[in-house]
Amino acid sequence: MCGIVGLFAKSKAIEAGLGAHLSNMLIEMTERGPDSAGVAVYRRPASPGGVKLTVLAPAASYAWDELKKALIEQVSQQVEMEIHGNHAVLILHADAAGIYDWFAAHFPELHINSSGVSIEIYKDKGLPENVLNRFEVKQFTGTHALGHSRMATESNVTIQHSHPFSTGQDLCLVHNGSLSNHNRLREKLQKQGIIFRTDNDSEVAAGYLMHRMWQGDSLDEALESALENLDGFFTFAIGTRDGFAVLRDPVACKPAIMAETAEWVAMASEYRAIAVLPGADSAECWEPAPAKIYSWSH
Amino acid sequence: MLGTGAGEDLQLESLMTPHCIDLEATSVRDLNQALHELNGTQEKSDWQITNPKGRHAVAVGIDAPLNVNIDGHTGYYCGGMNKHATITINGNAGPGVAENMMSGLVRIRGNASQYAGATAHGGLLVIEGNASSRCGISMKGVDIVVRGSVGHMGAFMAQAGRLVICGDAADGLGDSLYEARIYVRGKVAGLGADCIEKPMGAEHRRELSGLLAKAGMTGLDVAQFRRYGSARKLYNFNIDNVDAY
């Protein structure tokens, strides 16, 4: 069992309180996933030509200054860096494609949680409330965000096993469910050049979507083929640069509810995560149908 | 025995005034404990519950003819195991509403999520909006009346009772059905294994008419409904039926 939440702002007031609203939603999902938590927040887009990375270090005491120095010398003359414990958000002016290789060669202990223009991914072990406080998510403004609370059922509890998983530039995935064909699919994708860091099934779903989009699929096309090729139970929420999408498997055992007002669109595993939003009492609520892609964008 | 004087007034007043429980101030556990203390009695008091906000297991395990009104949307298993009580949800219900109900009435003014009325043995479940997937899964004698439509796998493995759908039914209706009867007014996207359409006789029109009246559904013509039931081919495993599983 896991909890997933998503919030898409339709007004400036919700954008201003996005982090606080998303935090309230995710804390409601604590009982569904007390092992670890994570959020993807879309905010403060990098200026044209800039690439934004969220980088995860093995410990909060990491020597971030050395990374910054090396980046300035070898990658980008301009480097903006904001440190949040064991995470750092970087804005570089460089070719996004080469950055992963550079990190792998020079700072292999660092993991790139996300890359894009506006996405930032924060995740850690522990109760959602503690993880959210660690990164001061309640202070964040932004246009839209996803969150995940994890109750591990098939693999270890580590930061790397936590959601959201990056699936490409400004793209990420959170998953509630379990996949049964992930081992074979992981082997196939590895042969295609997709790198996996864990034995987690959801990371395979993320890798699968990434692979499809590298092949030229649109997000909707990639999700359509996920229905064919992912065997198991899932409710997915997928963050994109401009919004988010929701997809449930054809059997649709894993719960999901969506709600909309003039101010926001929200999705969650349960209504109680939506009940904390302003105006929830009068929101239009519905359950997403199985095997149907729902998406919102700004 | 009633007391006298001021005591009598007080007792009379408490009989007339509903118990008001705000779930922002009282825990679900305390609410359910207060309801369970009346189990086995003939108490008919009114209970007004506010701010459910998707909380789980609101008003489960009642065994008394109470009248419970819930204002707002409920989470998992609201009204589960109900016996004798009348429970009204003025909102939407989360997964497993009225699961394993034994008797009484659960009415949902909005929509119901997955597996509404699962394994319920008796009573009446009324859903004034739509029901999601697996409505009436393994029902064992409950009557379910849905004013709107139901999602996929309605009445899956349903053993006894009646499921009335005034709107449409999604795919896989009545899969592996035993002896429950299904009435559908709208379109059926597809029948599950061993579920077939059966003729509507006068006794079925009478039965349906009674169910609609009991559920308070008016303005519906029983002639617009079709009846579905079990072909009784899957009761025992037969290798010739393997394709149907």
C-alpha cells in the first residue's frame, strides 16, 4: 500500500500556497505509507538555456562547495546552488544530455533525482511530515506538484527506492500498486541503455516510460503502451512540465479519486487527502475510470 | 422506568434531540464505541455526524435500529456490518460502503466507490448516484438499488439478493454469478462469464417494482428493465468450460 497525491493550481492563491497544500494532503496519506516520502514540485523555472537539477548526496554533510567549484571549472560558468540537507538544487547553463555522464564520471556518489527546467524532486526515509519538514516543503510556491508516501511491499526501504522517480526532462512518476513483470522488463530495458539503481518495481515503470519517450512516443502514447506491457496493479500519477496525468490499470483495484474546483485540480489515493484543500466540500469529485488517461496542463 | 419532575423532562429532551457528533472533535473510535453501547437494544435515537472528511470505518458494527445521518464524504467501510440501523450519507462514500451488512438501510445521496455492499447478507443499500467497480461483489442476500450507473465487474460472484441498476452497467456484469438477480435499465457493456439475460416475467416486474418503491425511486418504468442471472454452468468445474474462466 502507498499513498499518492497531486495538486494542480488554477489560481495565483493556490500557487502561492502550493507547498503547504500539498504537504497537508501528503500528511493525510501517512497511514498508507509511513516508510518514506517524496515530492516533485514544479516551480521557479530556470531562465532560457538553463538546466535545473536536484541532486541527492549520500549524507547531509556533503562537501557541496567542491561540486560547485568543479561545475564552474568544467561544465557551466554560472552555477546557482541551493542546499536542502542532503539535496541540492542546481541551475546550470550547459547541455542537459552530457550532464548525467559528467556526474557519473566525476561525482559517482551523487544521484540526480530530477532534471529539467522547473521540476525539483525531494525524497527521504521517514514519516511524510518529517520528510516535508526536512525540506521545508510547506514554504514552496509553484504551479503543480505530486507527492508519495511509501509502504514498501516488494523491495528495500532506502532513499533510492522512494518515489517520485524521474522519467525524463521535467517528468516524474509516482506509483501505488505492484508490478509482476518488472524483473524481465528491467532486463530488456537495461539492454536498451536504461540505467536502474534499485530492484524496485516502480523504477522499472519509470524507466519504461522514459524508454518509450526516447523512442519518440508522446506521454499519452507511452502510457497507452504501458497498459499493454506493464503487468500488475497500478495507479500512476505522472508529473509533466505543464501539468500532470493519471492512469489506472484495467482492473483498477488501487484506489484513486479526483476533484476539481475553480481554484485547483487534485488527485489522491483517498478523499481524506483532498478534504484538507480549501473549498473541498463543494468540489466536483469523481473516480478515474480504469485504463483511461486523464491529464491537465497549464 | 422514567423518572419524575426535572429528571423526566431531561430524559424526554434527550430522546427528542439528536446526538450531534463532530468528527473534528470526537474520534471515530469514540463515536463507534458510543454506538456499540446501544447494540442489542431497541434504541431508535437520531445521530447527526458532521465532518467525516473521508475518515474510515464511520458508523460500523451497529446492531440497533438507530437513525444515523452523516453530512459529508466518508472513507473506507462506512456502515460496514450494519444490523437494523438506517444510515444516510449526505455525500459520496469511499470503498467498501455497507460491506457485510446484515440488515437495515444504508443510503448514499452521492456516488459510491469500489465494492459497495461487498459480501452483504441482508438489508437494503441505496446509491442515488453512481457506483464504481465491483458493486455487490460476493453479495449474499442484500438488495442494492443504484439510481445511476455501475462500474466494471458488478455483482461479481454474487450469491443471493438483487442488484438493480437504473443506469448503465460497465463490462463484466455478473461474472461467475450464483443465484443473485440483476435488473438493468440502461446499456450493458458486456456480461461476465456465465451471466445471461433471462426473461422478465410478471413476478420479476412485481419484485422490481417493490424494490424501486422500497428504495424511494420514482418515475421509472419497470418495463424498461432487463433481467440477468446465472446460466449455472460454472457451479462445478467442468473442463469444457475452461475458456469461460
